[in-house]
Amino acid sequence: MEKQANNLLNITSLNTYYKLLFILLIFTLSANLSAQEVNYNSGTKYTIGEIKVAGNTNFGESTIISFSRLKKGDVIQIPGEKLSNAIKKLWGTNLFSSIDVYIINVEGSTIDLEIELYDLPELNEVTIEGVKKGKKDELIADNKLNKGTKVTENLITTTENYIENKYKKNGFYNTKVTVTTKEINDSIEKQRVNMLVYIDKGEKVKIKDIDFEGNEKLSDKKLRKAMKNTKRKNPIRILKRSKYIEENYKEDLVAVIDKYKEKGYRDARIISDTIVVNNDKSISLKINVEEGEKYTFGKISFVGNTVYSDEQLSRVLRIDEGSTYNGVELRKRIADDSKPDALDLTNLYQNNGYLFSTINPVEISADGNVIDLEIRISEGKPAYFNKISVVGNDKTNDHVIYRELRTRPGQLYSRSNVIRTIRELGQLGFFDAQQISPNLNNANPNEGTLDMEYSVVERGSSQIELQGGYGGGGFIGTLGLSFNNFSLKNIFNKEAYTPIPMGDGQSLSLRLQASRFFQTYSFSFSEPWLGGEEPIRLTTSISHSRQFLFNPQTRNADKSRRFNITGISVGIAKRLKVPDDYFQLSQAIGFQHYDLQNYNTGLFTFGDGTSNNLSYTVALSRNNTFTDPIYPTGGSNFTASAKFSLPYSVFNNVDYKALNQEREGLLDIRDDVNNSTIDRENAASRIGEIDQERFKWLEFYKVKFTGDWYTNPVDKLVLRSAVEFGFLGAYNNDRGVIPFERFFVGGDGLGNRTLDGREVIQLRGYPNQSLSSQDGGTIYNKFSLELRYPITLGQQAKIYGLTFIEGGASFNNFRDYNPFNINRSAGFGLRIFMPAFGLLGIDFGHGFDPLPGQTQKNGWETHFIIGQQF
């Protein structure tokens, strides 16, 4: 029998469930079809005879019939559930664009069926128009538009919706996306289509105005200020743009209500908000508010507290009867989610073991706009740590991590200890500080126990510095290797080299630098837990430098005239417990030997001879900066240090006063051009001998202070405030201040060629070491403000931009010292931290003041930053 014209089960153009309803309706009506079509009785049961498959599909006939769960000999009812389920099964595969079922023959109680279906087309190529090339691959990946993907109506719809929402979030509120497909006619049997995605972003929608209606207690200005991320157009605003982003707008509407709650208007609400499209394609926001009445706090009582008295809880809550009702502050005083270490009631309990405590404020009366509160507390059992574990440390050995943990098995739970542990793990520098996560497991309120798992993600902790360039009249090459998670004990273990022994938290650094005019070699090693029982850091370093005098005639290095420095130092630093355990006391002994051989320059008054520097340094520091050492968001870091030598002039029986008087007389002879050449040369030679005696053993003291404070004023912005001070003095004024250990201010702060023990102080906007005299200053101060914003803080790279203003100066003595007489600068820059290369950056600084001896301001300077953090 020929296939009849009536398609009883055609469900091509409707979605699945409507199509099924349509099928049942057709079956119900089909009993009244004309006589020339297949005759069957609605509601009658038939036995399936033959089942055929037609259409265009790559699936075999037996596969389709098997998947439909229909088979020859089955008894079905038309219409009936069994046939409907078969259709659902086929549609549920999402493999077909059309499914038709025909009755092709009826003989008595036997019925023959034909399933006609067409495969969904496969995606061949995707073309995206309307966006930049760099965004296309991202959109294809996000929407999984891979070659061979089945093209369904759902795929097209979700692609359109995803792209529209993506651009709307970025301020393109009128984005329209159209997805079309075109069938490919080729020799391949599979049906394939090319897809065209056309994106019309339109212009970014700017907010022209934000108007409030119904507000009498708070002005439009105050309410607009409460909206942190939704701003109207303002040409002088830089950090916050005026684009409309729906998600941010909804959050800011909540912020408006919070502003009312802070002022006592507990019942304030937004009645309506409307978006008005202006003729210039900008929009205006109309927000209608209902302020309600102003409330005050009444009596506040505590219920359920046994661990702490009402008085103790009141001191933490810090809300007085009769004060203006502030719902936002009340919430923070109970649990401040924005500050993990905040002084609030929740932390009071959780820092003392009551992890399972709950605290809820309940209004029990609001008569006369006075709200009486009942703070209901369920303390629960004290919680104790049962099991402490760390996961994710593939390179770092367990003992290096566990010794930093502030939580121990059997210890009473303390939220502050958990937070401190996260900070200590981040400060190690071995893990990505942004991904350290404390996970509470198996918390049992009935038994009062829990397990704590710290999840860490290792990051590269070793760095390599390999660079070359021209400077100082020739090529300069540098090779530096820093291994910050080294393992000394495995240095002879061949299996531990991957590529170097790692995992014990030690630091090993090697650095070589050379040119035609100088060579520098240095080695340092640090063990942070000497003996393994306490955090006592042992640091040792050895260095050797050679400087060759420049010969102006040959324009080359004269290696017969050189200045050598050999140095060694050993230091111990111990973490203190008083006043708190953020303090550290460090002590070091250092020795440097200076050897000048026919090296006559303006810096030293003797060209042949030696000098020795044996010094003791003691420093007290406190560092509680927040978790990430690369991008701290809070806390402070200060160091006060004193470095001094032995007072040799007290016991070496040298009359420095007489030597100084003789030197002053000889200076007059040397500098008087009327004297004979022989007399002047003899005077200069004798001055060198006197200075050789004065500086055979360096006698000095140096005090320094540095401080950094980090605050988070808004959003992700971080403000770094910094101050520095240094002073180099002499025990004996007749002996004078030494020519070494001096301060040189200006530039990028990189002291790659500082062979005389000088300290190079960074001050952007000026050339290197340009703000000090030729011999360097004996006193300096510096002040900085730096605003930072992170671009990314990912594991592979941390990038942030910055702007800065700073000022500083150096002085030769206290008579000239004026802390307000400084060289000022401002500018902007970029920092990139990659684990393998350390911190890299560039700064553009503008010096507002002239260099010494000049009258015009210095202007713009470019500084490249390598391995430093400002």
C-alpha cells in the first residue's frame, strides 16, 4: 500500500512537548478522515507488523527502531502511551531535526509503521562579525561552537542570549545578536551547515542623569554617592565610568536602601525604578523611594548567653540606647562579612571555640519609632580540631607547611587562628596566595569536633635573571639564580634534582654581573627554621666586587688600577612573642674589606691602601601585611634598624684632632694654585696618608626607619603610604663621617654597581642618584603615596597598575636638614610579577623640582624596574 498523504505524527515545527500533544490530537481526530486514506479505528489496539525507517539519517534502521523501543509484534493502541514514549525517546537524543511517523498499512488488527526522520546538521564553520578578531576565539570557546557540534534551535538561542548578556554586562545595553545557518551542498552524506553570528553591540549606554523622587530626608547627591558602581556622566571622573550595567545597578539599589538604614530609616524602600532613553542615546534613571519614619535604638537585651556576660557582649556590640537606628551597622557588629578579623559578636564566639554558635537580632517592639532588640544567642558546644591536613603541595615538604600552621589537632577552634594560618602560608611565597582555601570538613555539632583541610596551589618559587645591555661605556651581562624553596639536605641526592633539590623552604641565591669595567659575584643562603623547632632564620652571604678605572685616552678599562671589595655577613632573625608575634628581632655581623690599588678618584682621597668595615646590625621589625606578599591589601610593615662599628678612636691612641688640623692645613696648600706643583702634590700625598689612617677601620653608626601602610579605600583599590628616614653619623667629629655607607637619592633605586657600600634610595621622576652630592648624603628622608589597582592576580602572572606622588631629599649634615625641603614627583606605572622572573615593571615619573645646580624642573623620566617592589 502506498504511503498516505496524512502525516499522523508530523512534529517538525513545534517543540517537543507541544508536538506530542499535537500528535495525540491528530490521533483522536483521525478516525473521521476520508475513506480514501488509511482506515483504522481510534482507540483500537493493533499489533505492529513491519517497521520501516525513511528520511535522511546516518544511523542504521535497526539502531533507530531499537532506540524507539518499538518492535514487531508489540501491541499498541492508537492513540496510546507506548507510541508517545517512542517519539519522546527519539526527540530526547537531540540528534534529529524532524521526526515523522506514518501508518502505511492496516490489515485487520495488524498495522505497519514508517519512521521518517532527518539528522540535525553538524556545524562546519563559524563566522563572527561585529567584534574584534581577538574576541572571536573566546566567544567560540565559551559557546562550544566546535566543528562537528549538532546545530539545534537550543544551541542557536543560547548562543544569542549568552553574547547579548555578555556585552550588556560591559555597558552595551542595546546589543543585538543574530545567528543564521546555511546548508552546505557537497559530496559528504552528512548534512552540514556554516554558521554566521552577527553582533551589533551598538554604542555603550551612558547614564546622563540619576534622579530620585520621594526623598526628603536624604538629598539626591547623598543617594547617588551611595551608588558605588552606577554613576552619571562626569568628565572629571576617571576611576568610575558612567556606563549602565544592570547587575551593578541592582546592587546599587540595595546600597541606596542601606544608606537609609544607616540613617535610621528602617522601612525605606524603592517603589519603582525606570529607565528613560534620551534622544542622544543616553539613558536617565528615575528612582522613586519611600523613606518612612526615622527610628532609634531602644533597649537591647541578650538571651541565651552563658559564656559571656551581658556587659561583655555590650562592649563588643557598641550600640547605645537612644542612638539612631542603623541596620547596616547592627549587621556588621554581629557579623562583619567584609572583614574576617573584625571585632564583632560572631568572631568573639568563634575565636574562642564556639564555631557552632548562632546569633540573631530580633525586634521585639517598635512603639513610638523606638526599636527594642533581643539578641538571641545559641552558643552550642565548643569545637575542637580533630584532623588537620594540607592538600595541593606537590613540591613543598609537609613539615615546611605544618610548622606555619596556627591550628593543631585537639586545639580549640579559633577563627582568628585560621585566618592567621592563611596569611602565614601566603607569606611563604611558595603558593598562590589568592587560592589558599580553608575547608571545614566533618563538622559535628553534637560531638563538638571538626576536620580542617588547607587547600594550596603551588607556584614557581625560583627565579632566573638573565639580561644584557649597554651601560657605563660597554656591554653589561647579568646572570642571577634564586631558589626560594631550596633543600640543602638533598644536594647530594641525585633523585631530588627536578631540576634542583626543592621543598625545604630554604633560599639560595647566586648572582654574577660583569662588563669591561667591573665584575660582581655574590652568594647567599637562608634557613628560616634553624634547628627546626622555632622560627629562627639564619642568613649568610659572601660577595666580591672588582672595579677597574676608566682610561679616558684608550676609552677602556685600566685593569692595573682597581678597587676591590670582599664581604661576608652572618645574621640571625627571631620571631618574638611580645608585644605580639608579628614582631621580629634580627641581628647580623658583617665584614667588608676595601682594597684600592692606584685607584684615584674624586670619591676617595687615597688611591692606594685598604679599609675595613666590621659592623653589627640590629633591627626590630613588624610585618602584618595581608596574605599576598606581592599585592598586600592591608596591614603594615615597618623596620627600625641600627648599624654601628666599634668606637676605635676610644682605644687606638690616635690623636685624630691633630690629624684633622694637619689635614685642614694641607687642603689649603693643595687647593692654592699659587703653590708649586711639588708642594701641592706632596700635600695631596700626605692627605691620602692621613685619610688612610682615618679610614683603616671604619668608625660609624647608622640608624634607619622604613614604614609601609596598606589600606583598601574602595573596591579593589589599595593605597600604600610609606615613609623612610636614614642618618649616618660619627662617634668622633675629628675623625669625621666615613666616605662609605652613604645615601644616594634619585631614580629607579637599582644599585647594580654600588661597590662602596652606598645605599641607593629610589625617587622616581629624577635621574639615578642625582639628588645627592657627589660623595653622597649622610641623612635623607622620603615620603610616598601610591594607589594600586589589580589587573589580574592569577597564578601565572600578577599584574597591577599604579599612580604615585612622592618626595624626598638627602642632606650632608643636620645643619642643612629640613624635612619639608624635598624634591617632588608624580607619575604612573605598571608591575608584572611572574614566578620565574620576579617583579618587572615600568614607571613614568614627572619631577616637579630642578636638579641641584639647575633652575628648570626636571620633567619626565622613564624607570625600568627589575626585582624590586615599591
